[in-house]
Amino acid sequence: MTRTIPEPPEPDATAAATSHSHRLELIEVDLVGGGREVSFNSGLNLIIGDITTGKTTLVRLIRAMLGTMPDGLPPEVGYVQAVRGHVMLGNHAWQVYRPRTTTSDALVEVSEVHPTRIARASPSASP
């Protein structure tokens, strides 16, 4: 399955003054091995649910994808092998793959994706 990313607007004097070249936008997060994908809409997204449904764990795994894997994740996520995400940074699309390991030499894969499309790496996975 493919998600089309909107083309950035043509630059003009107003746009140049309000450019968000360092803005990070989450497009999708995939819990590799867990069979879960979470897609985000443009703008504000709310993560809601009953107590103990994984809201905080999802946020911690998103932070792990962008930084370091936290210690003390609940045992329920033991099946998650990695966190893969598609993000927009400014006008550039990126795929980030972060294995679920806490070693200091763990390799994190970061690759730029074609600017108008983000292809899901695992089209057979279902949320």
C-alpha cells in the first residue's frame, strides 16, 4: 500500500518567512514483529484509550525510534523486534528502522524516501 505525500507549496516571500524546515511529522509507525501499524494524520493526533491499553508504550516506542530504546518496557511488547517509521522532516521524507536493542552500537537505518511517495515496507501487515 502506498501513501501519497502532498507536494510542498511553491516558495514565495511569505512562505520563506514562515518556513518549517526542521518540523518533524510522523506519517506511520510500524511495530515490526508485533503486527501493528499506526498511521497519523496531518496536524494534531490524539492517542486515547482505556487504562493499560498501550498509549504510553506507543509514545515510548516512537521516542525510541527517534532516539534511544528505553529500558523497562512492559513484557507485552517483547515480541516487537524493531520500530519502523516514516517521517517528514521539512520537505523530505525518511524511513527510520530502529531495532529493539539497548546496546550502544545498535545500528539504526535511516534512508530518504522519494519525496512524493512513501511505500509501506510490509503491505501484508494489518493493524
